[in-house]
Amino acid sequence: MVFITPSVKRPALFSRIMHPLTIGIIYMLITIILYVQAILTERYNNFVIFRASFYHLIHGMPLYQLYPAEYYDYFLYHPSFPILFAPFAILPKEIGLLCWLLASTALFLYTLRKLPLEVSVKSSISWFLLIELSNAIQSEQTNPAVAAFMLLTVIHLQRGQSFRAALFASLGFFIKGYGAIVALAFLFFPRKGAFIGWSLFCGIIGSALPLLFISPAQLLQHYTDWGQLLTSSTIKEDGSLLGMLHVMLGLGPALIAGFDKMMLCLAVIGLLYALICGYLKPTPVYPWLLTTYLLIWVVIFNQSTEAPTYIIAMTGVGIGCYMMPLQQRWRNILLWSAFIIVSLSPTDLIPRCINQYAIAWHVKALPCAVVLLFLQAAIGGLKISTVFKK
């Protein structure tokens, strides 16, 4: 299946700009510039956390406590993540950082090129996501890799490659637990049993990886500590839709808990409705609409969401706006609104009088929530005959 868009004759310069090689060069150049900036300013704390976690693990040290002499903030990831990060951790720090940033960018861009869309559409999505990816790369975080693994899960489900789909779903989980949520798409593809079997295999092997260096008792303690940290209020970032509404509605502490429960209940109902629609009205495009829905849903309703996490949601926005059977006018409105509000407004490219309110009000969640509503409507009443062509 390949998404088909009307053929339009473009100027030669436009064709060069949209060429995959041009986009790849721009992505890599920006990544290198951000690397140089990080080295010169010595601002790469997240990479230091990831790197240090590998050495903490192999030396039998706790993973989920503060190490102020090495870095600030907590290590928040799965106990197996330090093993997965080992190829970058064992390199000299500056070289490891460069390899990590380039690998993150390359993986993300590679995944976009594998989407079941026309080349011109994939190029448009790549340009749309460039600034948001730069924001994520600048923080050295795992979000570009998580977004890539989430998409690769569904790409390989569509191809009937159960092992690869299970592997990428597991990799997403071993970085951030919610990275595996797109595995729900397996319900709408054949070979369900094979996917479940391979997922169990990858999950068991991956969960046991730290046993290469530590004892079962130590690994159990890491899992216990990880669970306690994730369920505490320590990592609450308020960058989600809930955080935005807290500020805009002026909710006090006494009202926030009840409000959040109500909103999360509505979020779950919306997700269940989307899943039920897949059973009642199965269509070839549905798994991809569900995937883009989940990419947005898992970010805007996650209270640990922060600004760099939005590369995941914006990937859902970019792909979803092209997957939905929208009029071009509506597609442009949604994409430009998301680009300006999510990617541009929190940056120094926007006047400070606007920038400070965009950050304080967590407005990055707003256009993503609007696109989620459009996806909800599309999933509920989709006609796919004019959208996809086998």
C-alpha cells in the first residue's frame, strides 16, 4: 500500500530541495552543528546520564538515585537500557556523544523513508519535522529513537515480518515503557500468534540482559526501584495536555487530582473507541491511523512529558495529516498550526513576548490534541477508497 497524492509539476529547485539526499545532508549538518554547540557549552547532561548508567550497572551500583557529582536529574529508563546504550558508553565521551546524535538522526530519517507513502510526501514530512527533531537532538534524549522504533514496529507488521516487529516493539519498551504501545496495531494484521510469540521471546531475553553483569537479586532491586520512581511525583514535568489545562484553567492543587482522573478516563475511552472502530470497520489504512493516534495520545496524556518528547507526537501529526482523507486546506491548517505552535513558538525564533507564554502555558499540547480529535473522527467514519491504492 502506498499513499497516493495528485501529481503536480514542480520547479527544478523545489525538486532538489525535496530530494532525499538533500534532506539527509541537511539533517546531518544540523546534527553536527548541535553537537559542536553541546561540546562548546558542555551541555549534554542527558548523554552523561545514559553513559554513566552503563558503568553504574556493570559495577553493581543503584541506577535510580541521584549522582550529583556526575550529573543532575534521575536516570528514568528500563534497567536493560544501559546495556543497549553500551556501544556509545564505551567510547570516549565526546566521540560517543557524536555517534549517539548521528545515530539517532540517521535512524529517525531512515524510518521516515520506510513509510508506505509517496517519496514527495515523505520528503514533506521530513521537512515538517526538522525543527522538532533538532529540538530533541539538542537535548541528546532518546525520543527520536523511540519514535523510530514505534514506526518500525508497524512497518514490519504490515510486511508480515513478525520477528522484526516484535524486536522493535521491545526496543521501544526497553527505552521508554510506553514505546511498545503501538504493538496494539498487531490486532489488525495477520500472523498475530507469531507476533505474540516473538514478543515474549524478545521481552524475556531483553529483560534479562543485565544478568550478564549483575545477579538476579540486583536486577530485581533495579526493577523495584524503577517502578517506585515511575509512580512517584519526582518525574512529573507538566508538559502534557493536562499540564496545559492546569495552567489555562487556573486549577488549584485541590482540583488537579480529580480533574486529571476525569481527563485520563476520557483519554482511555477515546482509545477504546478507536480500537473498537478497527474491529467494526476494518480497513487497510486503519492500522496507520491508529499508529499516528497512539504517537500523539501517549505524549499529550503522559504527565512525564517534556518539550523534547514532542518529536514523537509531531511525528504522529505529520504522518496522520497525510494519512487522513482531508481536504488540502484542512491539511495545511493543521500542519502549519502544529509547526508554528509546537516547533517554533517555544524557540528563540519567535519574539520573547510570545515565546514566554508559549513555554509557561505548555501550548505544544494544543495543536497535537486538535489533530488527535481529527484522527478520532477519521477513525470513526473513514472512507478509504480515495486515500489508498494497492
